[in-house]
Amino acid sequence: MAIVGAFARIEADGFDQAVADLGGLEGVSTFALDEPGKIGLLIEAASLDDAHGVITRQIPAVVGVLGAWPVYANTEDESDQESSPA
């Protein structure tokens, strides 16, 4: 599983609707940022390639989104942790 943190820049007009639409995408959660016109995103996907597809195709397709930039990625598999010796 891949978890990617990102931010999106959104037009002022329709900001709230764009945030709601982003939160409606499968595997995408939103959170507030202190900068006007930006929203934080947490993207959970099966792989980095899938997360990349969300960032490059699905998120920009939301009306009002000007762009999205990943800032963090984690691909650690929980099953790897469970099978590792302590």
C-alpha cells in the first residue's frame, strides 16, 4: 500500500465545492492548511503508480483545482513488518 501526502492549489471561487469533490475521490482525504487557496491531501492507493494516477489524472480533473504536488510518500507494507523478527 502507498500513502502519499500532497497539497492542491484551488481557485478561490468554488473552493468549498472543490474540497468536497476531492474528498469524494476514492482513497483521498482532505485536511486544512494555513495557506489560503491550498488544501492538504492524503492519498491511499495500492501502489505508488496508482497514487501517481490519482495525483496526475483524477485530482486535476476536479473543477477549480489548479495543480497538485506530492510532498511525502510511504510504501511500507504492513505484512513486511509483521514477518520481521523483533
